Amino acid sequence: MKVIAQRPKSLTDLAFTYCPGCTHGISHRLIAEAMDELDMRDQTMGVAPVGCSVFAYKFFNCDMAEAAHGRAPAVATGMKRARPDMHVFTYQGDGDLAAIGTSEIIHAANRGENISVFFINNAIYGMTGGQMAPTTLPNMKTSTSPYGRDVADIGYPIQVCELISSLRAPYYVERVSLLSPQDIIKAKKAVLKAMKFNKEGRGFTLVEFVSTCPTNWGMTPLDAMKWAKENMYPFFKLGNFRDKSLEGGE
Amino acid sequence: MGEKVLMKGNEAVAEAAIRAGCRLYFAYPITPQSELIEYMSRMMPKAKGTFIQAESEIAAINMVYGAAGCGKRAMTSSSSPGISLKQEGISYLAGANLPAVIVNVQRGGPGLGDIQPAQGDYFQAVKGGGHGDYKMIVIAPSTVQEFADSASDAFDLADKYRHPIMILSDGLLGQMMEPVEFQPMKTTEEIEELNKQHFDWCIHPNQPEPNHHHHEINSLEIDPIILEQHVIKLGQKYDVITEKEQKWEEYSLNNDNEILCVAFGTASRLVKSAVDQLNTEGFNIGLIRPIRVWPYPYDAIKKAITDNVKKVAVFELNLGQMIEDVRLAVNGKVPVKFMGKVGGILFTPEEIKAQLEEWLQEEK
């Protein structure tokens, strides 16, 4: 009998704590598969965030650290500098990375810290119950923007890939989505690229995943996918923002 | 031991930390500790270590968290307002049982305060400045030599208890030059040996199957039953530290002391001068100087209050913080007097002497 699909070795046996239809399970799996395929699990350490994926340190089957809210890139910096021989990744949500942790992410990127950042953007705070995120869309209703996000009052959603790729140091920046099988295949390629670049010591890499939160959006998982395609894509354009491996002179 | 060199406290503690095996240092500039970060920026590359000027105090302490999670000797330093920013990270270090060293070169507060020496961060340091149930061993040096020596002491304690340790100095100790003698530089082999003691829990290369391990650096325990056990274990650690790690100096202490003084750090140096002068004039004044202000030497103070002691006198560069611990030790047996200076102003030995004379006079 031939095994054609199985649980990646880089995931533990624990059942995910995510809601039905949540895309965290997909992004966890993609990262774990990439770790397996690149044979990096024994040399990888990850940093989990605060948010729905706070338990990521239990799910990835490599050495893991749990960081304070937003501080994962700083913790990863300390780990990478202490163990330059190891590969380090962070897994962060939009509140963690683009609100409370803006300083840490920008400066880790600006130092060209040799880490992979996996950024989950679902435009909402999931774990605390659906509050407005820095990436919440204009007019989108959340439990702390009950009348819709008023951009005149609170500003526009932060576009992280655009922001990070305005810096010179980052090596690879790409926005992918988890909204269809084709998108997931593309996302996997981006994850592999990012981890491979880090394995080769090329520099800072960031992959943003346009994701959904059916529970806090108040939608079925399929409606959430449809809503995200219609509403998030115009603001969060998919594609590559930086790939120094394609540039001359690197 | 090598020969004595004349050095600022800030530089001496940095040099001593490198000699003690610290190869990872992360900090943000702030007066009056800037010589420390500058020294590290010069010397860490020569020691083949990591120096990062972090984007903030918060980032710096979290870099320490990451490096300490890898079982390496890591340090950060700052001055009062910056130490406030580090409190989040210190709480996480304590919760995750991580060894680390934090140097506070105190200045006047609250708020932005000023840049002169002060002792206003005593409560923050010894009563737990961050959230949750935790304690930190707090070393309070009073000379540049002690400041330097406290680095290896702090790293040894941090390793022994897997816990963050604070060195509580101030702008005077940081800026002042005194002769200092250093311990020899630890060799690469010695440092590797130190790191090995953490291999059973820290992040290090996973072993291929079947020895593959999954180590977690973490302070989160969402199940209250598990968190309860975790915090109880932390409490047991603090009990052991309280029993084993008190350290204090007894100065001119005898059974006939009329007044027992208590002071730490820079304040204690000034009190010593006043005590010396009064004792040559025929009075009998003793001094207890806590060298570590947590765990606090309550019993040493209690023991020093003989039947002849009429008063206990506390001197601090704040509005009166350590005095609360002194009162706990004295437990109402004799009156506890206080003299403090704030705003980064020091008292002179003459002022202390005059104050002690007044208190002696009250007894006549």
C-alpha cells in the first residue's frame, strides 16, 4: 500500500483547537509540510504569538517558544542570534504583528534578521471575540467597530506586505491566500521559498496569508471564503512584493 | 585575579559580564547607563558575541527571552524609565523559568524624572514590578568593584534557579570611576560547559528519531489546575531562595550599638562615612547593608536589635521604600526613623551625621 497523504511529522499528534472552517489549520499544515520536505524539523525553532494561534507551540513538532503579544520577532531575534545554526520562524496574527507588535516586526525586517515570518491576516481579533484589527476593512463591523470601521476616525487597514517591502533589507515578501485549493498550492510554494531562503541564510522573509474567520465574521466557512475574495482581495492584493533571488547582483 | 584598573561602574559591569560568559547583550540607550551599552557595542564583537541596539526596551528584553530560551547567558541593561518598559518581559522570564540578567542604573523619577542617581525603583525591583506572582533576586552593589562582581554572581544565580536576576545600581555607581579587579575571562570550553546545564529544557538541536524532543519555552498554562501547580512550584523556588540566598554586610555592629542604621547601595556608602565619624567621637552606631535586597535579610536586622538599640534609622534616596521591609524586621520593638533624599539629590555624610546626632540627642 502506498501512502499518498499523511499528517506531517512536523505537527504533533494534538488536535487543533481552531473553530470549524478556520484557515489556521491549513497554514499550520503548509508550514509543517515545508519543514518535512526541506528536512528542517531538527534544526527549526518556532515562535508562537498571542491570539487564536497562541497554542501553536503545542502543534508544531519542533522546539517552540511562546512570546508575549507582538514580541515574536524580538524573541526570534534573540533565538537566532543565540543559535545562528538553527532556523527560526514566527507565526503571527494581524493584531499581534500589525498592531501591538509593529515596532518589533519593522525593526526585525529592517535588520534583515534571518527569520521567516508567517503572518495570518483575517481582518479581525479572533481569540478575544471579534474585535477590530489593524487590518479590518473599511466599514467592516466588529465587536469594537459596531457601526463599521470609520476610516475618517480610525484610519485605513494596514497593508503589511507593502509596508515591509518599503524597507531595503527584507529578502522575500509575498502575499498569498488560503481561499481556494489553487491558492493553497501557491501558498505552499511561498512557504517553501521563504523557509529555503532562510535555510540558505539569505535574510528576512515574510509570507502573508489572506485568511478567514467564519466564527467572528458570522458566516459559514464557504460564505467567508466568498466574502474574503470579494472584499479582502481589493485591499490585500496577492502577489510577490520582493524576491531578491530574482534581482541581479545578489 | 588581574591588576586593578580605574573604570566607570557602567563599563566595569559590562566587562565583568563578558568575562562571566555573557555573549548576548541587547539594550536601548538611556542616560545614565549609556556607557554600558557603548562598552558592549565595542567589546562584544571582540568577544565574538552578539550586540544588538534594540528598537526599544521592550524588544531588548524579549530578545533576552529568546536567547535565554536557548540556554545562553544573556543580559540587558537600562535606567528607570526603560526598566518600567521591561517589566512585561521580566514577568514572562519569571513565568517561563528563564535565566537572565537585567541591570538597572537607577535615576530620579517618577515619569521622565531626571538623570541623577536615585533609589526610587526599590519597590518595583523587590516587590515584582510586572504582573503576576513572581520575585526576582535583586543585587544592590555599593562600589564599582561590587557592581562588577555582581555580574558573575547574577549569572550564577540565574543559572542555578533558572530565574531572572536584577542588579539594582544607580547613576552614581554607573558614572563613578573606582579601581576594579576582574575575574579571569571564561574560556569557550567553560561557557559551553555552563550551557550544558540547560540542555534538558532549553531549545537546542533536536535529535533525529527516536530521540526527537519537543521543548517549549512558555509561561502560558490555560488550565487553572496546571497553572496553580506551576505557580506553587515558583513559590517553592522563592522559598528556597529566601532561605539560602540572603546576603548582607554588618558594619560596626556590636552588642552596644545605640542606633542601628540600615541602608543599601549608594546611600550606604554615605551612611558609612557618618557612622565612622560618630564612632570616633565616642558614639556607638552600627549599620546593616543588605547586599541583596530580595531576598531581604529580615532575620539579620532582627538579630542586630539588641537591648541597647534605641532606634533603627533607615537612609534611602527615595521617599521611604525599603523602610517597609525594615519595619517588618523590627516589628515594633523600637522606633524606626527615616531620612530620605529625592529628585536625584544625594545626602552628604555631614547631613546624615547631623540627623543621627539629633536622634541620639532625643535619647538623652
